Amino acid sequence: MTYPRTILSRHVRRSIMLLLILAFAIIAPAIVFYTNGYRYDFDRKIITKTGVISIDVLPSDADVYVSGERINQSLPIRIPGKLPGVYPIVISRPGYQSAHYTMEVKENQATYLRGVTLIKESTTEVLPTAQDARLMLAVPASSGNFYILVHTATTTGFDVSLYDTTTQLRTIIDREQPKMPDILWSFQGDDVVIIYEEKTQHTLSVFSAKNPTVVSRHTFPTRPGEFPYPLLWQRVGSVNRLFGGFADMIFELQGQDPIPYSTVSSSAWFVSGSGDVWEAHPKQISLRNRTHPAETIRSGTGIKRIIHINDTRAIIEKDTGLVIIDRQGDWSRQINVRDGFETNYSPDRDEWFIILPSEMWIIDADGRTWPINRFGARVQDVARMPEYSIVVYATRDTLGSFHEAYYISNNLYAGHDIDNIAINDALGAIYFTDLIEGTLQLLRRRLATKG
């Protein structure tokens, strides 16, 4: 066979072939490296493994910007091939407050932003039902019904009523009380005890917000000084129970007559979810033998209160601060609470929020602790919205929120004396009080409906 003549000499053809082989040798590995997630980092002048950004938020038609560039994908979004580093993320939609966040991408890892719901821009309503009240206490319930206890000043004292945020109906609980009462709301249900202090006695009104017309009342002699009797709400099995310690006995305060539950030798005690009784001694906490063999937790001296005990850890308030102790005695941790603190319990996660004047901590079910936010001003009140995974807080002049995992924050309302936050997750509503033109009012701020 005779091949046509070519103007390319053998040397040129050989050079072209060598160039093609060389190009293949360079390009083929580059393609393999590229498809396996490797990129050249021009800033660091190295070849590095990339990571993935994954974003899934609500509403599902929100716009997502990564480093200022709009991502033309529908949520949920997955962006592979991102070099390691920090990327600013903006999520926006008309009618909603934008969320700003920074995501750190690491080699060969996916970084997630999910479970975030944008907050709808809306006005804050003053609720007409509260205009006759001079002082109100908003208290959250945790089981799907949402209520607020309202104190209304009268000419001779105070009326206490229950406001249902869903039906907007108010039920009178007690009339013409001489002093403002104290309130202890259950973290695990719709039950509440109202404590009235008088000269010679304390009266406890116990009821369920689901049935506020049925109230059991208990009277105990007053002891001078601070509120004298430890009280504890605890869900034992499937029943929400109120326990009170009086003298050397713990009583169960259900029904009209107190029921003796267990003897104790200390004012610092705790009833667990299994019904077991713990009490503090000079250097330890001991389990009174009810359903388990005797057990002790080495706690040291100075115990003021037992806040919570689960299968892993104990949370104790001591003279030196808040201490978290391993039940096996292998470790302990401490949070400085010398300026005072409040607590908020999440029964679904078995987590405690420790609310300090200018910061907040989480104690999880295993005893791990970490700060989740620090505030520039003193915090008046805090409440969780589990369905939105956000924490709502009030300083004197700002109602704000932040996401529990991502620290995405929003300012929701500007006022003058904001306090007393209550939450209705199902309605996506926040209730709170503020001083408006010299009158304390109850307000409502709605967020977006999930879905």
C-alpha cells in the first residue's frame, strides 16, 4: 500500500507524537485528580483536597449566596470542589430577615448548614387582653399548649389569671391576693404552682393549665427569711409530679392532701425520673435505696442545691459555683456563676441552659459544657423555640434570637424594658412584656410558619 505524501518530516511527526504523549501524561492525572476533588490552591501554592458545602434551609425558595455569588440551584444545595477556607454565606428572601453565617470548609469533608428557618419580617402586636394588667409574668409550657400567667393589680391586691395564647381566653385562678406571688412552672408539662407568702403561712396553688378550674391548695407555716421550702417538678414515669421538702420529709403535692414520699436529712435533695431520692451530705450525694442499690457521688462540701441527676452526671450548685460531676467519679467541671444564674431545661434532649447575666452555657446529657452565646448587655430573660432551633433572649432594650448551632442572630424588636418571654412554637409566636408609654404591656411577635 502506498501512503500519500506529507509535508511533515519524520522528525516533526515524531515531535508531535511526543507532545501528545506528554500532554496525555499531564492532562490524564490532572483529570483524575480533579474528579477526585483535588485543586490547586493559588493562595497557598499547593495542591489540596477540596471539601463540600451543603445547605438546606427554610423557606425552600430562599436565595443562597456564597462569597457574594448567588448559587443558581434549588434548595437543598450541594456545592462540591470548594478549597479549604472560610466562606461567608447569606440566605435571603423578600419579606424575611437575611441570615448571615460563615462556613469553614475542610479537606475531604462536607460542611453543613441545615435546620435554619428565616425569620419573617412582621410587626409586633400589643395584645388587647393585657391592657388592664400592670404586671405580667410570661411563662412557657413545653407540651404543645402555651399559656401566660397574668398578674392584674386591684385596689386591694392582685388577681392572678391564666391566658391561653392559642384561644386568647383568660381564666381567673386566684383573686385579691395581698402580694405578688412566686411561680414555679414545670419544664416537662403544663403544670404550675403559685406560691403566696403571708405573715404566718405559705399557700401553694397547684393546677394544670389544661384544666385551670381544678386547683389544689396546700398551706405550710412560714419560716423567717428566704422562701423556706424546696419545690421540684419531675416527670416520674408518665406522670408530672410536684415534690416539696418540709422539715425532714419530702411530700408529693398532688390532690388536696400532701402525700409523704420519703424522709430526708438535708434541704438539698432531688427526685429522679425513676422516682429515686438523692440527698446531700457534707462531702457526697447519696441515693436513698428505693429502686436501686445504694450509690454515692463524691461532690465535696458546700452544696446548696441539686439541680439535676441523670444516668451519667449530676449538676450541683455549690458555694464555689455550678459543678457538673461524673457519677463514676472520673471527672468534674465547673461554671462560674458568682453573679447569679437562671436555668432552662430541654427534656427532649436532656440538656440544661445556664443563663448568666451576659452569657449562656449548655450542659448536655453526658455532662459536656460549652458557651453558646455571649451578650453585650445584661440578659433579662431567655426561652427556647425547639421547632426553629433558636434561642430567644431579652436585654433591657432588645428582643433577639440566635440559632443554637450556627450562631445566626437576629434583632426582633427594640423596646424600653423587655422581659418575660413565652413561646408558642406551633404558632411561631413569641410573647413578651415591654414598658410602653409608662404601661407594661403584653406583646406578640410572629415568626415564619415552618414548611
